[in-house]
Amino acid sequence: MVAHSKNDEIIPYEEGREIFEAAPEPKQFLEMQGGHNDGFITSGTSYVKGLKAFINKSL
């Protein structure tokens, strides 16, 4: 799973997409909100739901 925000001020969003495209299956891209260090907080429930869904799918 690659979780990335278009507002990331450290790692460009395009790099996150490139990493995702290069990753093998199973994979999931989770677009977040917020900056590099607070994206998971800013995204809140959608981040938690996306992470849980990926983990459950991968078990």
C-alpha cells in the first residue's frame, strides 16, 4: 500500500504514484490529505479505513 498526499511538501506526489506503479500486486494507492508528517491525522477516518481494508484484503 502506498499512501500519499498531493500536499506532501517533502516527497512529490508524482514520486508516490511512480512507486505505486512499480510495486507488485497486491497493491493499493490511498490518496491522503495534508502534509508529509500530518497526512494520516488530516485524513483521519479515510486513512484508517483504507489501511484496514488493505490489511484485511491481504490476509
